[in-house]
Amino acid sequence: MMDLSIPYCGQSDPEGACPQPWDYCCEKAEVKASAGVVAKIAAAKWKRERYGPLQPLMEVVVTGTVKETSPDWILEVQTVYVASDPNK
């Protein structure tokens, strides 16, 4: 997951998009590390029939517990709310 203040690759210039803009390949590693978090959703908690599949670049709001902070922040997700889906 990435902070919404960080534009994904090609967001402001579609011609400059990389093949997978949701991986923020155009950002420096330091930016990705400071503005991103690894979110793990436990299979038992995810109700696909209720929430549907997650897609790249969806805006989501999650609650959970931080499980690890070194070297990356890892968040064990308890709930997910899909706020917007730019793919629709």
C-alpha cells in the first residue's frame, strides 16, 4: 500500500507510464520505503464474495496491527474498505 500523496507512475503523464504503474517504479527506493507499507490480509478475514477482488490502484482504508517494522512495515489487516476504484 502506498500513501495517496505519492503519484503512481504515469498518473500525471500517461505517456511516461511504465508497464506496471502501481509498483511505483518511477519513485526512488527511499520514497517508497517512507510512504509505503506491506499489508497482509489473512485469508480467513477476507470475504471475497463481500468485498470482491482487490485491483491495482484501488483506494482502500484498512485497520490492522503492525507486526513488523524492520526492514519494512508489515501490517496484518483486519478489515478492508474499498473507497474508490479507478479501474471502473
